[in-house]
Amino acid sequence: MSHSDAGREEPPESPELVESVIIRFAGDSGDGIQTTGALFTQDAAVSGHDISTLPDFPAEIRAPAGTVAGVSSFQLNFSSRDIHTPGDRPDVLVAMNPAALKTHLTDLIPGGMVIVNEDSFTPQSFKKAGIESDPREDGSLEGYAVHSLPVTSVTMRAVEPVGLGKKNSERCKNMFMLGVVCWLYDRDTDVIERLIDAKYASSDPLTAQANRLALQAGHSYADTARLVPHRYHVDQAQLPPGRYRRITGNSAAALGFVAASKLAGRTLVFASYPITPASDILHELARLRNFGIKAGQCEDEIAAMGAAIGAAYAGALGLTATSGPGLCLKSEAIGLAVMTELPVVIVNVQRGGPSTGLPTKTEQADLLQAMFGRNGESPVAIVAPQSPSDCFDMAIEAFRIATRHMCPVFFLSDGYLANGSEPWRVPSPEDLPQFSAPGLPDAEDFQPYGRDPETLARPWVTPGMPGLEHRIGGLEKQDGSGEVCYEPGNHERMVQLRAEKISRIADDIPALDVFGPDQGRLLVLGWGSTYGAIRTAVERSQSSGASVSCAQLRYLNPFPSNLGEILDRFDQVLVPELNTGQLRLLLRARFLKDVQGLNKIQGQPFRTWEVQKKIDSMLDHQVCKLRQDTADAVSPGGDTQQGGGS
Amino acid sequence: MNDTFPLKYTRDDFRSDQVVRWCPGCGDYSILAQVQRVMPRICAETQTPRENVVFISGIGCSSRFPYYMDTYGFHSIHGRAPALALGLKIARPEMQVWVITGDGDGLSIGGNHLIHAIRRNIDVKILLFNNRIYGLTKGQYSPTSELGKKTKSSPYGVIAQPVNALGLALASRATFIARTLDTDAKHLQRVLLQAAHHRGTAFVEILQNCNIFNDGAFDNIKARDVRDDRLLFLEHGKPMRFGADGSKVLIPSGAAHDTHFAAVAEAGANMERALVHDEASENEGFMYALANMDYPEFPVPMGVLRAVEQATYEDLVEHQIEEARERQGPGDLQALLDAGECWTVE
């Protein structure tokens, strides 16, 4: 959609219907931008739209106020269609200060709407933002529909009766802005007021009251000032029937692990160490003591991994969660879980690396670390959710695989999935997959490293079982007895058995689905969180007649058993990844297929247009190549064009 | 012993079929023998069936220990045994868990885990075999090696202060601290039994001889001809008395400005003034000084220095679960999934 502001003076007419809106809230990290975005998202979700969100914030809790370094943003795409991404470029930019405007203006669509807090546009704040002059006056905003509102001053007056004092009153200005936005999109403030009350009414009734007043004031202000001649209205989306809630990836993962514990009939022991962007999983699970969830914070990443292994050894579901550098610290202990063949799940919410890298930004650069980042031949299973709500399903999958196949399983999420949100159709526990508990051996023929003939899993015999006392550890095991064994042939056999056990998981996971024709000129193959951008780009290319399909890998090790066959059915394969080509490397090695890459390492997810542009160029290129090949055929010895890599 | 649940084990019930592979003459043999001898009594007195006993170790000579015990056992990675024990005890509080570690494993690479295991007061028995050397890697200095000690990795002498394991445990707010000797079978067994009866982290330092790389490390205090004068065997409620025929006692130091907390005196005339050991003393400064007593200024304290009751970590976890269930009811998965603002699409 695009907004136009003809500036007519009549009262607002019936609202103008639009299909989707992409709105970005931006301001100081202390301005409550994330809260504002989350509240508006919740309102949009409850109103029945499909939604997708992209929060983006600095690693510093409070960078110097008013500076570009301190800008935090939250983008929401809400729609009456089925959408898969938070959208590329916003239609509307809400900027709480000049630094936010400066940072985000270039992303706004041509002719888009800008709403700014004019009280924050002072020479002092221009200096902090590093700009020379008032962007509202120097032509920077030419071509945009600009609304400059006295947000701070009106908010202060509106909340004055509550008597919060200057500083706390001023903090309500984000609610005023939210009220303006609610009015703009033809909605009242009821849902948000309810959410504010749920959060503050009992603990801090004055803050709740002030926030409600600011919200209402913003709504009334926009209405009285007739901000635009037509408000905008987005219809409800046609989602499949059911009960829905909005969910982030980290919340969905936490709930999935709780569900896995119920399904397995085993206690969940979650040991973790705080690290961005994984900590929310710890916060969620720590609240659930009444579920019998034993979640706790350890002294370091290594202890957290060790405790998860200790819990798995005891027969519980052992879980830990971390990110980038935290995973490095856990590597040695993960190797122990490989050697002792215990079912633990390691959540890695990937972030920009190496080292401390970009703590709050997303990346997919830990795939090879998950595959190979331990000493020795050390195979593990790897799953990767493809959307925030898919984190729920894949969390259950991770434990289903771990407990059935007796191995560590990586759950590769990332910052984009962890903090992003979408509507989630709430399942009933009856609809969830069942866990098949592996049988236990008799005391007579018990071998600690005896194996299930189908899966090669060893028995999960835990302390407390009489007559089955045995010893395990990190030293190489003798096949069967599990005793320490340095015999050369045994070591090779055990290395192969551990690898074969992981590869047999392929028989226990779903085949890969192709969206679009199951053969053709181009397959776009992604993994994990790139699903939304790839799917949307491919839908668009298909609708303009292109021969392109896509598939998303949620199982990375082992690959689904039909992957090789699918790759062979397409002339070209494109692998978009937020790294320099890690899946591509694995595919080339495994299938000897010349897959091409689209690689972005900016701490940001793919935009749909980026994928679409690459699809277009590969298909155009292919046409050129075909023509060239034909020419070559008539004039032997002519130059041939090489397939382009990237 | 509770005769509704007689657990009659013998030493052989705790011997695994594995060949013990420590160097001949190693102090570890004696420790293994005493543990195997005292386990039947521990199981009977603590009403613990053998299948509920778990030995977890890290890496090092001492960490081979679990292979030789016919119980559940886990030989883990360097320094991390307390972390595994934490997960195990949280998941299964009914297990009797013994952590076997050494001066390198427990005080160097695993120092952080040791501190935090102790301050949490998880109900595990930590046996730290202190031989003041790295044996399995063939003779480098350890965190307890004395200043100036020449080893392969310190050819010019060690230049860092040694760690006092008991002082570290005390500073970590240990609820049970003891010290014993590999060669004193009776004392070792008694301390193990006391540790087994303690609910919470029981930290036991066992002075252990490495006859290959650090032979005689403790001879200056435990040799037959000097031990009476140089070791102080503490007993709760008894005077701190040592020396041949109990000829010496520790008495409070005299002068107000004396930096020493105690002084050595002849027993005869000073029995009235002798310090009496109180393992539950809340006098932290005194306890710390006692833990750090060392030869030649003082005799080296042996036995149980501190034993106090305090809730264990895993009990508190269970308690929080019970409380949360009383307050919020048992967790209902459907209600959890439905939590927050939901909406329905018809």
C-alpha cells in the first residue's frame, strides 16, 4: 500500500481498504520501542490479521540517548493475506527522534508516511544524531507524507493528573504514539488497554493509568487533528480455523520443550547460562516450576552443558540453550554426550560472529560448527526450525529424535526467529506426536553399548535400575560391553557405528517437500529461518510465470532421504544463507552438485526482493546460457559461458 | 540400621571386574580399598540400595576410580564432574552421588564448578585426592604444589601460592569439610562414613601419595615418627589435643594484638584453656584460621572441621515445585499453550 495525504478538511470518511501494512517503530533504546511494537502486534494479531515481526535493537542496554548507536526498532507486517516475512521496506516509519529518522528513512518506500515526535527535533538532538539541519526543513523528507506531532508535550499534559513526575510522565510518550497509530489503522484502544492492565494494574496501578491516558490521548489527538483524510483498514486474514496466539520463536521453543517433557513422560531439566539472544528460553522455563520443570542458571556455559548431560544420564530430558560463543565453551561436553550416547538437546540461537560478534543480530553461521565443531569424528543430529511457531514443533522433534536415537541433537534457531513473532494456531496436546519409549534390556543380556537393530541406539539404562550397574565415560568404548577399549579395529568400528546411528535418523524424519513443480529450471533451497523470504520470493516469481520451486530444510543432519533425488530434478539449485555458504559446502561435498549461493552477512534477515532478484538473474542467465549453447552448437570451438557462482 | 529394609552388602559387591591400573604403590589403591570396605555400612546406615549409588569423576589418575566400583559410574571430562552431579541430583534427588576429583581436576580446571557446587550445597560427596602433582600427564606442578617446587613444567620452581583446599571450600560456604589420609585406613573410613551421613555437599580432602612423581609429599607430617606432633585429629566437642600421648593442646592466643588465633601449649597445665572443637561453629574467622593451619607453625588439622545442617539445592528445587503447585495448581499443558491473548478464527 502507499499512503497519500491530500490534506482535505472533511471529517474522516469510511476507511480505505488496504491488503497489508508494513510499519516500523524506531526510537531510542530507552523509548520503549520494543514494547510499543509488541503491543501493536498483539492488537493486530487479535484483530485477526496474519502478522510477522522483526525487532532490531542494539547490544547496549542504554547507548547514549539520542545517538544513532542507541536506535532500536520494531517492524511489523500485518495483512489480510497469508504472509511469511516482516516485509522488506516499511510503508510507515514512526520515528521518536532525529537519530531514528536518520537511521531508518532510507528503508521507507517512496511516498511512504513518516510520523515524528516534533518535541524531540531540537538543535541539540540533531547534534547527537550527527545531522546538520532539521530534516523536516532541509528537503530530506521531500516526497514523503510527513506528520510532525507534539508527542512529548501533549503526553505530559494528558498524564499530569496521575502525578507521576516529569521523568515518568515523559516515558508514556510511546503510548501516545501508539494511540495515534491505532487511530490511523481504524482500531480502538481496548485490546492494548487490557494488555497494559494485565502487565501493570496490580503491581503499579499509577503507571497503568498513565499509559492508558497517553494511549487515549494519542488516539483522540489523531482523530481531532484528522491526521489523514482516510484512515486505513486491513481486513482479517483467512487463516485456517482454530485458536490462535502470537508467539516468538523463543517462547515457542520453550513451550515445545515443556510439551516434549509431557509426551516423553520425563522430567525436563534445563540448565543454562544467560546469553543474548537465548536467555528468554531460560526466563520462560524458569517460571514453570508448577509443571515440575527443573530450570536453572549455572555458573558457566560448560556447567550448563554438564548438568544437561548429568540429567540425561539420570533419565530426564536434559536441555541447554546458548548462542555463538557459548556454544564454543560447550563443545567438549557435547563430545562427551556423543561418546556416552546420551539424549541431550542443545539450543543454539545463532547470532553474528565470530567471538562476541553481533550479540543482538541474526546470522546462520554456526551450521558447520554444529556439524563438525568438536574434536574427533563426532556426529550429532541437527534440526532447524523455519519460523517462530515452527520452533514449537521442532523442539518436540529434537527430543523425539534424541530419546529414540540416543544422541545429542542441535536445535539451530537464530536471533531473527527467537525475537520475531507470528500467529500460531494453538495445538491440542492430543494432536502432538507420540514418543515411542525404547525398551529396556533384561539384566542377563544387558550390554551398556548393545544396540537396537533398527536405530543402533544403545539402551537408556539409568541409575536406580538394580542389577544393571555399569560405567560409562569419555574414553573409547568397546562395542557392546562399553568397557574402555583402545583396540585399533574397535575404535574404527565405533566411529562408524556412531556415524551410522546418526545417518539412520533419516528413516525417521519426513521427506523434504517441494513448493511448486517438483522439477524444473530452478530450485531455491534454504534452511531454518530463511523460509519466509524464500517462500515469498518464489511465490512472486511463480506468479509472474517463472519456473522456480523452493524447499526448506528443517533437518540438517541427517538430510531428508529424498534430498539428493530432488536436487537432481532441477537444472539449477540456489541456496540463500546468512553466512558465506555453509550449507552449500555440505551439499556440494555430499551430492557433487554445483549449487549456487546467495549469501548475506549483515546481521539482518533476507529481504524478499534480494532473493527474488537472484532468482530473476539466475533464470535470465540460464536463458542466455541456453542461447549461447545453441550458438556453440553451430560454431564449434566458440566461447562457452560459465555458470555464475557467487 | 532399619530392619524393615536390610541392605546387606559385602566389600565384594562394590568391586567391579575391571583390573585396577594405577601405578603399583599408589595411594589411590588404599583409598579404593577403604571406600569398598565402608560402602556396605554406608548403604545400610543411609538406607541406600547399591543401584542408587553413583560415582562421577573428571579426568586424572583419581578419576579412573568409578571404573573400579561396581555401582553406576560416569568418568566424565576434565573438571566437570560437579556439573554432571548437579544435573543428576536435580533430576534424581534420591541418588547417593560421590564425586571423585583431584587437585588438578578439582582446584585448577574445575575450580569454578567446585566453588559453585559447594555454595549450592547439592547433596554430593566430593572426595578430592590431593597429591600436589599432575600424575596422569607425568609430573607437572598442580595448584597445591608448594612454592619453589621444581617439576617438568616448573624447572626454576613454582612461583604461585598453593591453594588450601579446605580454606577454599570454607570460603565457598561449605556445610561439611573434612581432611583425611590415604594411609590411615580407619580414619579414612570414619570420615567417609561421616560424609555419607551429611545431607548437603560433603567436601573431603584426602592427602594422597603419588609414589612416581611426588613421592613422600606428606612424609614431613605423616611419617610414623613425626605424625603425632604434626597432625591434629579433630573431634567434635573434644579439646584440640595432639602430640605423643596427647602432650600438647591448642589454646587461644594471648595478647590482644597477636595476629595468631591460637598457640601451642603443653597439655598438662593448659587443659582447662584448651580450645574445644565445634564443627558447627559460626565463628567464621576462627574456622578459616583453623582450616589454614599448617606445619611447621601448627599441626595440620585432620578429620571433620565443619558440619552444619542447611537445606540442599535439590530440596529447595523440589520445595519450589511443591509451593508453585499449591499456588498455581499442577501444570496444565493445554492451559499453558492457550495462555496470553488468544483469538479464534471460525
